[in-house]
Amino acid sequence: MAELTWRGKCRPAHPADVQLQTVDVVGNGGWHNRLIQGDRAHVLAGLLPEFAGAVDLIYLDPPFATGGKFSTTAANGTTPQLAYYDVWADEDAYLQWFYETLLLAHGLLADTGSIYVHLAHHIGHYARAVLDEVFGRDCFQNEIIWSYRTGGASRRRFARKHDNIFFYTKSPDHWTFCPQKERSHMMYRYGFRKSDFHTDAETGQQYTLVYARDVWEIPSVGSATAERVGYPTQKPERLLERVLRASSKEGDLVLDCFIGSGTTAVVAQKLGRRWIAADASPIAIETTRKRLLTAVPDVSFTTQTTHT
Ligand SMILES: C[S@@+](CC[C@H](N)C(=O)[O-])C[C@H]1O[C@@H](n2cnc3c(N)ncnc32)[C@H](O)[C@@H]1O
């Protein structure tokens, strides 16, 4: 199999003696969901002693190597503060960082588990080769195209209005998958019966429900969207809902170590999944905490630090 290489490529040793700054969220039945502040390598390595092979679903929405600096007013509502940098010495540095993240994630994933890695055109083609190497080409399941309609378009090329989400499983044979449905308007072509038809309450348009494709038309989090918290690159809850409903069951453990505004944690909490969420940015942790308190009734926090 072909393999991608870059300057400085190496398999690092896991960081040892890791201290995790954990904020517990009280959960059901003795399980405590975890909100952790820290760099992904420390967090993932710190989780390995307890959770190796135990995570059912990993969603990663890392920096995309855009070269951007992302500010937010999510923490205080007014003055923009730096949330995180996506600036790298070069592509080699990014790929080594990404490779290290995947190696750790692979160790945490359960034998029937799945990983979704959310990227974009800047780096997605290289990242897929790295995913093939770490997870195995035969564990590739889908390249999902998340198509959206945000403002701004170039006159020099077609408007770039999609992200790529790579879906891999730990095993090439067995994994959790609950097929999801989407609307189709091609009703007559496939011989649906009248009883299969639904009517949209707002538009009156008729549709049927069919198994979802790998192109997802889900609106991005616009400025007037109720779920918007003002954190840059916030992903829509509907997107995470589809990932979690498809690739986890109630009670399964979901991990996101680039939690940002908290989308994965909020959706996991609403859908009855156990979760571990982390981020290097203190603003992301604070935003997630605030968002959980607002979005999820009866959530309460107790702060603790875990040594591993
Ligand atoms: C694209 S955003 C995630 C957005 C998130 N999915 C949401 O819906 O809000 C990427 C996140 O990765 C975090 N991050 C960047 N480098 C990191 C690192 N080395 N370790 C952990 N988190 C990191 C940033 O602070 C940022 O919150």
C-alpha cells in the first residue's frame, strides 16, 4: 500500500505521567461525563490507562491547517478574545501533529467503534492517506460531504462550500451502524406507495424517507441561529446528531478532544450517550460549560483534577 511521508515523520512515545484537568458533569448510574482542558496528546494519552479500547465513537474536528487565528466573544459576549490558532510552521508539522492524534485515538477506540474526522480541502486529501495508514484502508467507510450555503464566493473558481468528514471503523467487519433516513423528492421514480408519502407542513411539498447518502445538506450555524454561541467554527447540532445516531447507541461512550463550543457534548447529553470532551483552549471549556448549563436541564458540575 502507498504511504504518505513527510519531513520528521515518526511514531512518538506516549507522553508519560499525564495530569488531566477534569471538570466532572454529574451523570446517571455512577458514570460521570468529563470535560477536560488540555492538549489532545496529553488528554488522549491520559485517558488510555482507563479507556483503551473502550470508546464507541470518536468525532474529531481539529484545526484544518487554514493558517487562521480564530477569535470569539462567546466567553464574555462583547470583547473578542483569541480562541485558538490554526497556524503551522509548514504542512509537515501539521501532518505529524495529525498523525500523533490519530495513533492515540486508534488506541482508545473499541473494536466495534467508529471515528469521524472533520476536515476541508486544505488538507483533507493528505489526511485521508494518514487515516488509511493508521486505521487501514479496508476500514474506510465513507467520505461524507457536508454541503452548506454560507456567504462569500470567489469569481475565480466555484464557491468552496463543503467540508469533508472521513468515517473509518476500527474493524473492517463489525461496527455499530444505525441507518439514517433523509427526504427524497424522487417519489414516483422508485415506485413508492401513496402511504409512503409525507407532506412538509410549511411548504406542502411531498417527500418520502430514504436511507441517507454521503452528501449531507445541513445548514451551517448562521448568525440568526438559536444554537449559535459565537464560538468560531461551531458545527450544527443536526450534523452531530446524525453522526451520533448513526454510529452509537444509547449509553455508548463518545469522545471529542476538539470540543470547541461544546456541540458534541450537548448532542451526546441530549441523546443519552456518555461522553468525554476536551479542548486546549480555556475559552472553549468555559463556552462548553455555559452551553451545557443552558441547553441541558438538570446538568450540574463538580470540579476535580484527575491524576493518571
Ligand atoms: C474547529 S474547532 C472545533 C469546533 C467544534 N466542533 C464546535 O462545534 O464548536 C477546533 C478546536 O480545536 C482546539 N484545539 C486546537 N489545537 C488543539 C490541541 N493541540 N489540543 C486540543 N484542542 C486543540 C481549538 O481550541 C478549537 O476549539
